[in-house]
Amino acid sequence: MNMSFSEKSAWFSFVLTLAVWGKYVFEIFQMGGDSLSVEEQRRLALSMMAYATIYMIIAETVFHIIVGLANPNDAKLVGDERDQTIASKATSPAYNILFVGVVITIVHLLVFEHFPDIPTIASIQIPYLAAHLLIVFALLSELYRFGYMIWCYRKEA
């Protein structure tokens, strides 16, 4: 199976995003039922976010360096017309997913700001919930984008 640099990159990014950020999201939403103090939850949430970001940056950088060194000719290419078409087709629906997430988060913030007496359930008692909702929708949009790109490449193979 001979994959282009763009397809290898999409595969790696999909798996890495699912692994690193999937673990992060799972642990964040489990935090709602923990018996930690609010301050401990905030500190833990921020450190988890920082570690996930750092892991992603390092892993993506190392992977692209290794693949680029292994196949220097492929890495130098910006991407042919097929790569650009696939990326373009994948980006538009991914943007829509992200936009819906932003709207949901804004509605959530406005509702709880305007009606502070609304009882909240324990699972929503997560520090920085709005930031985590935005991250979840950003991840869903990226997973969709990478998944669609992979599907297109495999369909043509």
C-alpha cells in the first residue's frame, strides 16, 4: 500500500487526535462526579489541557519530521490537485460541525448567565465547561475532517 504524504499525515493525525484528546475528554467529563475541591478540579483541568496540547505538538512534529526524512520528495510537495480537492471537501463540513459547537456553547453560556437559578446536575459541574465544550466540538470537526480525507484516499486506492 503506497500512501501519499498527505494520506499518512491524515492517518497519523486521526489516530493521535483520537488517542490523546479522547483520553482528555473522557477524563474531563469523569471529573464532574469526583470529590475533588473546585480549586483542585480547575488546576487538574488546566494541567490536563496543557499536557494534551504539548503531547499533540510534540508527536505531530516528530512524526512529520520522521516521515519527511524518510520520503523527502513527498514531504516537499505542497500536495497535488487531488490532495487539495480532498482537503477542501473535508474542511467545509468540518467547519459546520465546529460552528454548531460554538453556537451550542454560546447558548449554554447565555442561558446559565441569564437564568442563574437553573439547577445544574452534577455531571455539568466541570470547571471551564465552555472551554471543554469548544474543545470537544473542535475535536469532532477535526476527526471528521481527517476521517473524510482518509475515506477519500482509500476510495481512490
